[in-house]
Amino acid sequence: MGNKIAIVVDSSSGIYNGTYPDVFTIPLIIQEITNGRNFTYKDQIDITPEEISKKLLAGSNIKTASSIPGDIMEFLNKICDKYEQVFVFPCPTTVSGAYNVWKMVIEMNDYKNVKLFKNPMLAAPAEWIVRDLIEARNKNILNEQFVNKYLEQHDNRFQVDILVPDAKYVHRGGRVKGLTALIVAILGISVVFTQTDKAAKKFGQTFTLKKGIKMVACDVFKEMIAQSPLHRIKRVGLFTNKACDPKFDSEKYLTLVKNYFKNFKYEIFQLTPVIYGQIGPNYVGVAMEVE
């Protein structure tokens, strides 16, 4: 058995296999229903952001699902004897049941050296977390206690706000249902997703989505960005999709965000295809870590 610690995430993190040493990504699942036919894709492997964008814009019905238990078990069987410990950070429980799938597989197969953690974020912040854990591993200070303390200390330090101009995709993805879904579909409401309850309450919560995700009205996006605590910001990431609908003026909102954070060194991220299945191909967003 080796003496390294493996870090495992799923594809909601946006991290592709091979990006970082001893960091592994397990794909979430994308399901497409077109003309009565069902197709299944493994996120990041069988489908690209450009391909899923074309499918969504063409009207395909896209659903998403957790990683396949058999794939998780096959993966763990391959790496558990190569590492002293395996630390797993699935998609946040607020947006997916992936954590429970991993928990079931680990308990049923009694993987002694696999530790499951509740990852608080997806996309850019999830990648930032992994980078911090890699740094700790390189310093030989990474262990279960370190991770628990890190997650506790960073609880409320991350914020992700994503502008979605056409919530019909949110409706199709199942994030809004019932009367709310009907209103969204008919009016074509634009919304801002935020993973921060504080932001939703501060700027006027419009809808409560299942599993804790909040959605606030589009016209507060600029205000939300303008009230970001610049003096406390440690990292900034911007989200955009080059394959979005040409009718969506993404550059308008991207320029707004870039101008506000012009004194910061920011990274540009593209969301992974599985997230498109929830919000659609048209989006602009910002992620921040504050100290």
C-alpha cells in the first residue's frame, strides 16, 4: 500500500481527470430524452459543454443523476490498495443525492480506508478546496482532522451567484415544480441562483427550490455583485459558456462582473455539462471566497 492520500470528487467540481496528481473525478450521469429515445452519458467523458448546449438549444429533455454505484465500486476496488487513505468529496447534498450513493457503496463494501466528507460547494469553489487540500498534502499535514477543521472554518466563506436568463431550462431540469414551475415556464422569468441563504434573504427571496438552493430575481444580480465585500475577497472566479444561445448577451453581464473585479486576478471557468442539465446553456456567474 502506498503512503499517499487520494482525493476524490465527482464531475460537479468541474475538475477533469489528470488535472491534479492523485486527484480523481467520478462522472455524474446525464440522461437525454429525444423523440421518445433515451440516451445516457457520463459527464465529462461522453459529452462536452458544446454538445450539451446544442442539445438543450434544440429542445432535448435533459435530466441528471448521481454516479452509478457499480462505477464507484469498481473505482474504489482499483485504488484502495494503492493509497493509505481515500478522501471523497461528492456533489453538495443541497443539489444532489450523490453523497448518499457514496455512503451506501462504502458501507456495503466496508472500505476501511475511505473517508466520506460533505462537500459544501460545486464548480470553482470545489476546485479551490481541492487545491488547498493538495497544498496540505504536499506539506504532509493532510488528515481527517485537518479536513474537518478546514471545512468548518470555510463554512460561509464561499459564494456562487449564477445568472440564468431563461428559467425554462430550470423547469425542465426539475429545480422548480408545481405552480412555481408553471409561472416560470409561461413568463420566461430570469433568475439568479445563489448557494448562499444570506444573499437570498438580503436581496429578496423569490423562490425556494428543492434541497435548499435559493433563486432571486434577475434585476438584483447587479446589486448583488456591487455589494460584494471587496476588502475581504481572497479568490474570484467567473463563469461563462462560449456555446450559449447568441440571443443571450452574455458579454454584457460578463463585462459588468469583470469591471467590478478589475483589480483582482480572476479565473474564467466553464461549468461542467451535468450542471447545464439543471440551469441550461445560457449563464453568467461569479464565485468568491472571502476571508
